[in-house]
Amino acid sequence: MSILIKAGRVLDPSTNTDEIRDILISDGKIQKSAVNITDSADEVIDASGCFVMPGLIDLHVHLRDPGLEYKEDIESGSRAAVKGGFTTICPMPNTKPVTDCKEVVCYVKEKAEKVGLLNILPVGAVTKGQAGNELTDIEEMKTAGICAISEDGKSVMNAQIYRAAMKEAARLNVPVFAHCEDITLVAGGTMNLGEKSKQLGQKGISNSVEDVITARDILLAKETGAMLHLCHCSTKDSAKMVKAAKEDGVRVTAEVCPHHFTLCEEDIRENDGNYKMNPPLRSREDMEALRQGLHDNVFDVISTDHAPHSSEEKMGGFEKSPFGIVGSETAVALTITELVDTGIITPMQMAEKMSWNPARILGIDKGSLAEGKTADIVIIDPCAEYCIDISTFVSKGKNTPFHGRKVRGKVLRTIVAGKTVYQV
Ligand code: DOR
Ligand code: ZN
Ligand code: ZN
């Protein structure tokens, strides 16, 4: 099966290509990339007016499988991801049981292969059962196929244990994905500490909850030489610290999620659990700092933190709902609408932050549209206008604050290893 993609705006950070071109795919690979390809193909796609990017890579999703399949499972999460333009995703280990040993890693990998829609690279836990006490066998999990370690959902509060984990991760060349949250400072908070939490009578989560651990983790990465990737940065001081750490030569990268660059606490109108996530929507000033940091490439990655929950669970308002919102099916539109259309980042930066940089962090041969590479490709119409509608979601999770929001940017087709796995 060969596919010829005609006249798309090819955005390839690996070769610094941004021009109208054709791409010929066959045998699962990019055979040719040139201004006018005249070869015949089984299928010809007219991509005029569209972005053609390397398949998107989401470093941060929750597939809830094993154990919490009523929220999402590997199949529904895979379908949501390819609909969102992703060709590789990294599911976090806060499953039930926790992904903390080779058996669970193998379960995820095998089920992912059976579903067979996209590349799924599991993240292994830092401590057994994410209980914070005893290190997992990182080497064993690496052999089984993890791409990184993380305690996502919480921080490893014991710095001695975390430092040991970082040393081991550095030795094995495994990246550490950090969820920065000082649990002792959270004190039952449900939303950002500020005007809105006062107004709604909610307990607040101060910026220091994130910032204290961000600082600690950067210092531990500096000491151990570990590759540290900071998940879902939400504060202006995180941006400052990441910038300073990079200038200092620390091996640190950082991500921002679409909800944190799109919304701030002012956008929360009522006690609606669909606005509850961790870290929370911060102040306008924080949101602006994240946008600036994305522009300046202080932030390397846009990831979703796709965190599906059931509608019943999310009915509990800020007090009772679990933290988290879905993101796989809205990330492209929010990035184009909020960052590209506004001139905060270029389409090339979008390809960098959603594909090329994640691939570099994982150390995998992806994120490129160069000839000879595996044909993981997404075709996006950046001008398609529509309203986000949860009834169109294929994820089991409908928990989003973006239902009804007018956006631009639609994934038209997702290709994994030369095979179309999603098309409108
Ligand atoms: O909002 C969140 N939801 N943040 C996290 O860190 C965990 C995630 C989840 O697992 O639901
Ligand atoms: Zn997290
Ligand atoms: Zn997460």
C-alpha cells in the first residue's frame, strides 16, 4: 500500500523544512519528500492548505489500564489518541496495579500491540506501588520496555529515595518524568489559591506546592546527572527555574498542557468538576508566563495529561471530583487556536513541541519526516472551525472544560508506519 500526500505544508523540524511539498510513503516508510513527486501510488491525498507534520508524540497520558477500565482502557485511549493526531503515547504508571514491575509493563505492551493502532511506550513507577518507600527495579522495567520512570499523580516526597532513583535512572539513561507537588503543602486544596478559591469557598493550592518540588528536583538532577523532564508546569516560577536550570547546563526539559496555556482561574465560573485538575488552573499572570515560556522555548513540550474519569465521578464539584481532564482529542485544536493563530508559536514550533522534542527526550528515532524514516504522519487542517463537542469524543472520558468552545484546527488523518489509523 503506497500513499502520496500532495501539496501539504510539510513541517519537519529534523531537517528544518517548512515548505509546500509532496511525500511518498510505501512499505511503512517515507520513500520520498520533494516539491513535486510524480510517482503513482495506491492512494493520493490532496493536502493543500494542510499542515503535514511528523506524527505527534504525547509524553503524558493516563490510559487507566489495567484496573480502572471504566474510565478508559488501552483500546479506547488508543482511539482517542490517533483521533488527536498522536502516533506515539506514553501512559503513566498510576494504574491498578501500579505499573511498577515487568509483568505490568508487559501487560500494557502486549495489549497495546493487540489493539495495534499506535506506538505505546509505558512509563514505569519510581517506587513500588507508588507508595514512596521502596525503589522499583528500573533496569528490569527498562528491559521490559519502559521509556521513562515517573511517580505521576504524586511526588516521591522522600528526597533520599528520589535521589537514588535519579542516580539509577542516569546510569541506565532512562528519563525521569516529574510530577512536582509537595503533598505536605497541599492541605486539602482543590483549586488555585487566589480570588477564585475565596469566591467559591474552596481550599487553595498555592504555587509553592509546585515550585518547592520543582526546585528540589532540578537540584537533584544537577547532582545526579539524571535527565529530568518536568510534567505539566503551571507556575511562573517554574518557568523561571527551568530557564535558569537550562542556562546552568542541567539536563532538564519541561512540558505545558493545553489547559494551562488556555485557561486561568478566572475562567472557572461555577463549582464544576470539569475545571479540576492537578496542578490547577493558575492565575492569569502564571498563564501568560507559560505562553511566554512556550514562545521562548523554555518549555520544550506540549503534552496532554489526558486524564479520563467517569461522568459520575466528575459530578462531585471541586470538593469531591477526582483531579484531571481529558486532552487527547482537543490538544491540536487548542494549540493552533491559542498559540499558533495568536502568533505565540510558529507551526514549526508546534511540530517541535508535539513531536520532535518528545522524540529527543525519549531517545527514539521518530519526530522526523526525512526520507527513510518510519511513516508516522499527521495531516491537520489548521483552518477548520468548529465547536468542541463531547458527543464526538471516542475516549470514555467526557471530562473537559472545553465542551462548546469554538476552535480552529482539525486532524484529518493519522498514519502510523504507513498505515492510516484514523481519518475524518
Ligand atoms: O489532574 C491530574 N490527573 N493530575 C495528575 O497528576 C494525575 C491525573 C490522574 O491520574 O487523574
Ligand atoms: Zn501529574
Ligand atoms: Zn498525569
